[in-house]
Amino acid sequence: MKNFIVKNYGYLKPEELDPAVVDDGLVLMEYSNSWKNRIVSILNWILDEAIWLKMLRVKPVLKKYKRNTRQKSILSREEMDKLFPDNFDELSKIWNKNQRVSDEGFMFGTLYAHMTSTGRRGA
């Protein structure tokens, strides 16, 4: 926050924050779109507070950036079916360290199926 937001916008009052200037600055940065969206989220949070404190009447709209998701980090439908079969016994065997049917294997299989299907990338 200090290295970017305070440095680039800390001298401005909330009403002086120009979305076009923010966008121009972020476009020039050689960071990922996820990083840029994090900056936008923080600025939006600051602007929400400014609205709440009645420092602004209208909140400027800041641009969100499309994420550069690479296909290799996404499991195919076939991979998902193989890792997370519908059958309780098959699922629990895959996710049990001893390849046996168990509640523990089912629990881990269900947990990881949920995480993968909702976009979570790790524990």
C-alpha cells in the first residue's frame, strides 16, 4: 500500500481521484492483472469509506482488469471425473493414503473437489 497507493495517490483528496489517471498508471505497470485488481480493490475500499464519511457524493468507477488465467492451471472435465468420481467407495480410495475405503478418504476427496470446483488453489 505504501509503495503504490500512498506514493501515487496519497496526496489527493478522495474527490480528486481520477479513474482515467488510475487506469493509465496501472496499464503502464508490468504487474499481473490480479495485482492491478488488488490495487483497484483497495482504492474502492478507500472510496467506500469516503462515501460513508460523506467526503464524496458519488464514487468514481475504477476499471477492473481481466485475469490472465493460463489453461494449464485448470483441470479438464476428464481429470475432474478421474480424481473425483461420483461413487463414494471410489472417491474415498483415491483420497485415502492406503487406497482403502474410509470416511477420511471421502472427506479429503470432497474437500478437494469443492476447492477445485470453486477456484481455490491451495490450503
